Amino acid sequence: MRVVLMGAGHIGQTIASLLSRCDDYQLTVVDRSADALQALRHLPLEVKVVDTADARALRACLAGQQLVINALPYHLATTVATQALAAGCHYFDLTEDVSATRDIMRLAEGAQTAFMPQCGLAPGFIGIVAHHLSKSFSSLHEVKMRVGALPAFPTNSLKYNLTWSVDGLINEYCHPCEAIRDGGIIEVLPLEGLEHFSLDGTEYEAFNTSGGLGTLCETLQGRVQTLDYKTVRYPGHCAIMKMLLQELGMKSDQENLKDILRRSVPLTMQDVVLVFVTVSGERDGKFVQEVFARKIFADRAESAPLSAIQITTAAGMCAAVDLFREGKLPQSGFIRQEQVELPDFLANRFGSAYQQSRQVESIG
């Protein structure tokens, strides 16, 4: 399959490495940074330096391609999807942006090609897990989804290191969040709904952030009483971010805040990803709960180290594309993450990265 990958950042480079090493994909990687593309020269793929903010340039890159993977910043998602539609290319992306996803849903209406956004960790894998667990209940009471990409060794007041896109981080902290309460879809505020829990002997906090639910609210509306998604951090992080964004007014000066974070908060490859889903409801006349809890750790290999967020996000994308190529997903129109069967995902050569994680046996 002829595939163009747009974006050669940390996640894009990992996707490129995975797909280029198997015989099923003929890969071209596009980025505006020649330095980023230089890091891929050792792989069996083509590279092109392109102004990724130029819609016409993006359209030209899609000529003769069958599928595009968009690993560019979230604000370019609608632009790339529009060009993919015009070029007759299947479209996959990693966006967590709710507005962009709605735009892509509209583009996919009646399309002869497939559009599958949100193919990462959250949204992405977390929705696949939650939907899979929910199918075993005759009636659903509550679905809770919690995900965190955290430094293994927090040392600053934020108890956080940069593990992925600063643009995406601030975006999810600033936009309204979907949830279901009393069976109806509502909007809740980001950085609210603070809760504390322990997982595998470590204390965490969790709070509302935007985008992690993907399309699950629409899928489960009318079936579940309560559904929400929260981001996991170490205790104290939420209070500092609320102070910066709300009390100091940096929500209206996001570019300056992003620059401050890039200068002051170190990037780390030594991280851990937490995936924690609980589903409760009726089964066989009893009120029961199912839990899925995993920790995925960074790969510390000296030759090619990978962070946990690189592993999990790239695995989500590559598994979705691979399952699509195998015909295990719809071949046209809008594809929701929850249309992926969890057993198929975990059995996939890329999705198996989640099988190699450590399952958490006890939760307090």
C-alpha cells in the first residue's frame, strides 16, 4: 500500500520506523523540517521537504498515494483531510481536537474513501477498550476512562515533563469536554472534576480534559448513565495549571505559555503511560464491574530508545492502518475507534505493544 506520512516529529518518526520495516507499505514522509527528515534517512522510505501549512503543496504530495497518515499539529487536521478527500486518499490521523473531528465527520459523509481520526492513545486505544468492556453488560451504569503519560522521575513543581506535543497539551487543558450524565451528553469544564486514586501503590490525580473520549459519547448515548474521560497526573499538577491558565489569564495568551513550557519544562524519554478503564452495570441479574489497567513503559534500548508515549501512540496508529489494509475495518466513510475489535487490535503486530505492558492486578 502506498502511504504518505505527514509529520516527522517524535511520533511521526516512530510511525515511519514501524511501517517502513515491513513489506506491506511503500512509505513517503513529508515535513517542513529537513533536519527532522534527515533522522529518517537510514530507513527504506522516501522523504520530501514541504511547507505543511500550504494546502496546495499538501495536495501535490497526495498524487498517486492510497492513504495519508496525518501526524501534523492538530490545527492542520481539517486542511489535510480536505486535501485527502480531493485526492481520493484514505485519511488517518492522531487528533484529539473535537472541532477538527466534527469537520472530518462532515467530510466523510458519502465519501468513497475512509476517514479515521483519533488513532492514538486517548482518543484511540482507550475508546477501543471501553467499548469492548461495555459490550459484555446487559445494561450500563458507568464508564470511567483515565489515561496519563507521565515522567517516570518527576522532579519539578508541576511533577511533569514534556512527553508529547505542547500544542496538544494546552489544547486539551483549555477546551470544553464532553461527558454523559443521567444518560444525556453534556459539556464539562477542563481542569475540573478533580479526583484522587492510587494505582499499583502510587498516588495520582485525574481531571477533565478535552478530546479523550473521541466519539464514544455518541456511540453509548442512551445506553450508559455516566461516562467521562480524565487525564491522570501526579498530585498538585492541576492546581498549578489552573493558576497559570485561569488566574494569570494565560488561557488568552497560549502561545506565550507554550514558549515558557518549551523553555522551562524538560523533555523526557523516561516516561510511563497509564491506561485505567472501569465499567459497571448489570450482567446476569447482578451489578458488577470490569477493570482494565495497564502500565506501558519506555524502551530504554541504547541504540534506539523510545518513550512510552511514542510506543503507545504509534502502535495505535499503525494497528489501525494495518487492520484497515487487512479489511477488518470499513473501507469508506467515517470510522470510529470503537469499531475496532479489541482482540483484533491486541493480536495485531503493532497493537501487540499493549500486550507487552504490565497489567496492574490491584487497585486501591
